Amino acid sequence: MKLKKLLIYSLSAVMLASCTKEVADQVSPDQSAASPKFSIGSLSTSFASTQTFDETFETGSKTAYATGSVTCVAGSWTMNDALIGTSTSDAKVGSQSVRIRNVGVLSMNFDVTTGSSTVTVKHGLYGTDGSSTWNLLVSTNGGSSYTQVGSTVTTSSTTLATATFTVNLQGTLRFEIVKASGGTNRINIDEFIVNSYDSGSGSGGGGTTGDNSNMLLGNPSGATTSVTTSYNNYLYDHTYYIDSYNRDKGEPNWTSWYVGPTSLGSTARQDDFRADTALPSGWYEVGASSYSGSGFDRGHNCPSADRTLTVAANSSTFLMDNMIPQAPNNNQQTWANFENYTRSLVTAGNEVYVIMGTYGSGGTGSAGTFTTINSGHVAVPAHIWKVVVVIPNGNNDLSRITSTTRVISIDTPNINTINSDWTQYITTVASIEAATGYTLLGAVPSSIRTVLENERDSGTGTL
């Protein structure tokens, strides 16, 4: 079985300790403004989504605010005017979180040796305390000096929210959190997650390029992270899947992800549908009830059942920008059957790379035909397609995709009278590319890609 690659740290023995605490993400406003001191790259050139570590603060004990160090799950942290909180008033996942007051500091005493793409941090107010602000800082010289990453975060609720910071720096890094305002008001910090940096080498452009990464096959539409020029082709890394988000349609153009042995587990379906408040400032946020009464399901792009290893992974699929208005029978029958079949390939000893998306305008749900719902904020697509590349478990995945690799492509009308047999909608990559204008296997060598684009699967495993 191939495990997703973990980075190696100077405290590797500690870093390999597994995290057992996860939570359904509640995302806070996007922290997108990077410090000008660093040259922050964009996803259009390089980015990675491999999780380096998840510091849960579930081990270690510190009961006083005086400066001191404590060894937690990921490594040793110095806490100044901060402690490990365990009371019922501490906002936390599990039984412990860090509590900081005044202008306290939470600082890593260890390095991340291969950089970081993003950092996410859960934060909430302690008890009935008032709001406070805080900053994430990064050091590239072992803690000798620090520079702020992204924008200042305001903590104003006892409900844990998630702040996401775009770092995108190579090399050896360490991080610290500094409380900036609020005086004696206290905040809690939990689930400090660092995702690795990868310079990438895929010809598809953008996204991650290593084994088990979510965009190994390429960037179908050349999506970028520019809010001003790519608002309808916005490259959005959700860690557990990546998509090209369309602001004006209120849904992805396409979504790309990996499913392998390390993707599937026993986590229950979270059903925590919610708006993604980490979308760029000013963008409309589709809500959990935005599809109500429309006659369309909240159809997952990356399926919940493809992310059952942890609660956090499963919960991420319930963000509303992972949804499309999907005719109920299309969603619950045809696509459910195909998704179940795809996972059966994984449990049989394979790993799969998946891209799915939509095109056209207007679909027919249980309440009739519509081109938009939610007062025009969400477009209803006419067609929903998916491409699945299947390879046996192994390493160096991109190099193992050959002209004989199995590729399953389907293109279904978004209607409620659809046949439940997904094999009735098998097509070719070339046909989907013609309908969408995308290059779906852009990272695959051209000579191989040409063959695979015209492959029409039998639906039975035998070409």
C-alpha cells in the first residue's frame, strides 16, 4: 500500500505521531494578503496540498501563563502568556487547546524543512471574553526573525473558525502566532495545520504534481489564483480537492482529486453543509439552504464517501462551493452508482485520479427546468461529466500512466429522467474536451495523452 508522502523534520520522531483529533471545518474570511517581504508564488506555477502535520495540542500540559516550553503532538512549542487550556470555557477540538492572553505568543521550536503552501489554524474566544486580533508570522532563519503572513485575524466567536493563510514558501520554516490586541481577553488556538510546498514539475500547470496529489493530471483550464483576472476560473486548493471556481456561477467549473488506500476509512458522513467564508472578500457565498425548494440536490463534486479517512477530510466536502445543482435521480442513482464503482476499484488494489465538471446551461430537476437558482446566484448546468484514470497501487504515478492505462469518461445530462446505469453515458476524454474547451490530461506526455483522449471504456473493466 502506498502512503501519502510525509515531510521529514529535525524532530521526525515526534512529527510522525499520528493525529487522532479532527473537526468539521468552519472557515473564516480568507487571509490572502501575503507579506511583501517574500516573493509569494501563485498556484498557477507551484503549490502543494500534502499535509505536513496537524498539531492538535492534545498531548502536553502547561497550566500557567509564564513563559515555558511544552512538547505537543507535532513538536516543542514555546508559550509566552499562554497555556494549555482544558476547561469547559476553552474553545477546542477534543480536550485541549492553547489559551493566549494579552500579547502572548505561541511559537514553534522546530523547523518545517521543505516549506509550506498553506497554514490553517482554528481559533475561538475563551468563555465570555471579548474580541481580539492575532497574526501568523513565519521565520526562514530558525526563529531569528519573523515576518507576518497574510492579514490580521479577528477572533470574535466562541465557535471555532478556521483561518487559512497562503504561505507558498520553499525551504526551512517555522511559525508563531502573536496575539495583537484585546488586552486580557483570551483566545483559543487549535488544529494548527501546515501543508507542504512542492515546486512541481507537471506540464499541466498549477496544482500539486507529486504522487497522490489532487491535481496530478494537470490544470484543465489554466486556472490561477488571481482574484481580479480569474474570478470565473479561480484556482482554489481545499487541501482534500482542488477546483476551478466560477464566482458568477456560484460553483466550480471543474474539480480534481485523488482517491487511494489512504483516502478511505470509517469516518461517518458529516452532513455539515455550509457556506465557504474563505472565498475572496466580496464574493457571494452560496449557503446551506440556497438550493432549498429548487428541485435540485446539493450534488457533491468531490464525493463525501471519497474522503472518509478523517472527520476534517469528510467535512471539507460539504462546503457549498463543492456543490452543483444536480437533478435528484442523476445525483442519487446514476452518479452514486458510478462513484461506488470507482471506490470499488480502489478497494480492489488501485488508485484513481479524478476530474469532474459541468458545461451548458439549464437542467431539469424534480420541480422543472431552470437555468439558475438562488435568485440567479447559482447556475444550473446542462451536463455533468467525469474522467477517472485508474492505475494499480504503486509509486511514481505520472510515469506509470501509459497508452494502455484505463480511463473511464462519462457525460450525463442533468435531468431527472436519466438512466440509473452510468455505463449508458460512457464517452471519451476528447468528446468532453470538445464540449468544454479544457485539456483534461495536460500533465500526461502528449503521445500518451492522444491515445487516452480517444479511449472509450467498456464499463466492465475490459476494453
